[in-house]
Amino acid sequence: MSKSHELKTILPTYKDYTTNYAQIEPQTSSERDSAILARLGKKQVLKRRFGFLSLFGFSCTILTTWEAMLALFLESFFNGGPAGAVYGFLLAWGKWLQCNIGTHGENNLLKLKTTARAPTAGGQYYWVSMLAPRSSRRFYSYLTGWMTMIAWIATVSTGAFVNGTIIQGLIVLNYPNYDFKPIHGTLLSWALIAVAVLVNTVLSGLLPQIEGTILILHVLGFFGIMIPLVWLAPHGLASDVFKTVINGGNWPTYGISFCVGVIGNVATFVGADAAVHMAEEIEDAALNVPRAIFTTMLLNGALGFGMLLALLFCLGDIDDALVYAQALIL
């Protein structure tokens, strides 16, 4: 047998993965999951501790859309203004929904269907090997795998640094005599990474319960911040929110300013595919992973947009907010 014929034999195409979820013969969820992995050429190794709610909590707290929107608010506000922030958020949310769910024709629900038919922890690099031409699938799969790995590393370092500096900012706010030093923010970032490593190693058996608890805090925290904000702060006019544009970066046009500011809105949806990489640790992965992606995008997008509107309507004087924003950016 030639090498090319052998390669075609061991590397299936996308058509080989078109078995519907209901067509898998084993009846229990464990048997179905094992059967699907076997069909993909993999063996069940990891324990399936997660259910839909715990994975939903995991996925929601990876995105943390409304929390990230508050942390990155100045970027879209300074470059685009209130109107730019609103329409930029809707654009980012809509495009993420389109990329993850699809909108028309045969591409409708494409990613969710791919996830259901090949629910592996590898996710994108495995799907690329399914969909790419045989002659180049190994190269594209290798490239995609490394891009995913680099993105994971960047996400962990960014999240740790942002949260470390937020903690340092709270210390500055509450302790006027605190001697601010940049190294303190870095050390706090490393401390957060150490906590994350501890939870994912020593306490890994409790992860489903931890994620469920964080999901509750994620939702309750939204109302815990938004209700006092809307109740106590003065309210602005709708025209100030939906019609006011700002080019705080002095870009040549307002369009360029908007494109710069929309980066902050896009960042609030980074990690929408997080549930995919837990596919080998959840029961009924072919069913629950697509559900988790879909519901996460809907819930987090709605919470993020609600918090953005509340913040913009309760912002107060825009000129004063711009002076404060410019001071923080500089």
C-alpha cells in the first residue's frame, strides 16, 4: 500500500463525521461519549465530572462579558464616545453570534454542528484537520494548534495582569498612604496565577461545584452593581447615549476612531469557544457543549449590553468623564 493511499485511509474527511447524535447506538451518556470518541480515533481518558450547568458556569465566567466591559469601558468610550460604545458592542456581539452560530443557508449553526459531531478537547485544530484539503491538513492543523496555544497563554497572562492591577487600584482607593509601585501589580498577578494553578490541580475534583457557584455570583453580581447604579446615579438623556460620538484619540476620522474603540468591545467576548475545550470532561458532550456555547453567548451578551447602557445613562457630565478618562489613559 502506498503512503498516499495509507494516509487517505487513516485520515477521515468531514463526511465521515456526519453521524447524527441520535444515531449513536449506545444508550447511556457515558457509552455515547465513549462511542463518539472512538469514532474520532480517541480513547476516553479524562473523567467526565461536568454537567450542563457547571459547564455553562465555566463558559460564562471565562467570558465575563459585563465585568470585562466595565474594565475596558474607557477604550470604547474614549474612541467613539457613548454612541460608538453602544453600536460597537452590538457589532461585536452580532459578529460573535454569527461566527459561533451562523446565520444562513448550509452554514446555519455550522460551528455548533461541528462541535456536536466532533466534540474533542482539541477543538479548532481537530476540526481543521477534518475540513482542510488532504494535501495541507497537517500543516493547517499544526498552525491552528499553535495559534490556539499562544492565545491560551496570552489570555491567562492578560487576565491575571488586569485583575492584579484592579486589586492594586482598590488598594490605592481605600488606603491613601499606600506607596504605589508597579511591581506590586505584577506580584499580585503571579499570586492570582498561583491560585488558578492550585484550583486546577489540588482542587480539580471540586471544579464543577466551583464553576456553579461562580455562575451564581456572576449573575447576582450583575444586579448587585447595576441596581444601585441605576437607582442612585443621575440619569442622562437618550440622545447623549445614542447620538454622541467622540474622537478622543484625535484620529483623522470618526470612523477610524470607532474602529480603534471597538477593539475593547471585541475583547469582552474573547473565550466564546471555551466550552469546546472541556468536551472530554462533560457528560453528553455532543449535546451539552453546543448548548453551553449558545446560551453563554446569549446570556453574557445580554448582561454586558445591559450594564453598558446602565453605565452610559448614569455617566453624568460627558466632559468631566472625558477629562477623567484621558487622565487614566495617559
